[in-house]
Amino acid sequence: MFKLQLPIFLFPVIAVTLVIIFYIILLKKLTDKILFKRFVFNSFLLAFILNFAWEVIQGPLYNGFTYSIAHIALCGLASVADAIMVMLIYFVLGLIYKDALWIKQLTLQRIFILILIGGIGAVLSEVRHLSLGNWSYATSMPLLPFVNAGISPVLQFMLLPPFIFYISFRMFTGKRRNI
């Protein structure tokens, strides 16, 4: 299923460092810091919960997966990394859009960009982990042609980030249109 090796921690450490740096940069530019902090906290929490559910549900699509404490714990670890990557996507787009609360103007173009970034990132990540032997797919995993990345993990990162940001945004705005 999944081998824990030192190099596998390199990318998450870099991602956490970037998330912290980008968070601080974006926070400094805001007048409503409390709202941003709440949005970030809720987005991270929702990202962890939804990614954990997805990881557990798709577990049987990976070789050697069982519903054991060890594999569920690995799903939890993967979900923390997934939540960090979701926040990294948000913060990078915040820097690009020069707006820490860019989600308040969620257009079809921005949704498409989120889906595209999530899909490309997931394909690259899956191909890397497969080539390193960190995990392998069961025969039941549907694959994307040409790249042989699993459809389930790619869809996970194409669908969950826009959903997470939208739900987190709506939690603070209710029926209002602006944060």
C-alpha cells in the first residue's frame, strides 16, 4: 500500500513552510484578519475531513489496503498532506490574484483554474509516488490514459478544492455576496 521513506517527507515539509510563509504574507495585507483566520481554519479543517473520507473510501483501489488501524492512520497522514496542499493552492492563487480573499469573487474562470491546478498537481504527484514505489494500484483502479494515474486521486484534487473553498466561504457569508 504505502511505504514511509524519508524522501516522502521532503515535499510536505516544503509545502508546510510555503503555506506558513504565504499565510503570513496574505494576512499582513488584510484589514479583516479575524475573518481570514477563520476562513483558513475552516478550509483546512474541511479539507482534512473531506480528504480523509475520500482516502478511506478509495483505499481498496490501492494494492494491499485493508481497513486496519495502520491503513486508516496512513489515510489520516495523507489527509493532512492533502489539506496542506489544498491550502497551498489557495494561498498561491491569493498571491497571484493579489487578494487574500479572492474566493469572494469565485468566477467560472477561477473554478476552472482550481480544477486544472488540482488535476495537474494530482497527476504529477501520483506519477511520482508510483515511480518511487510508495504505492501501487489494485486492478480495480481506473486509470487515466497516457499517464496511468488513478482517476480517483486525480478527481479528488480536481473536485474537492473548489468545493472546500466554496463551502468555507459560504459558512461566513450566508446569503451575502461579499466577505
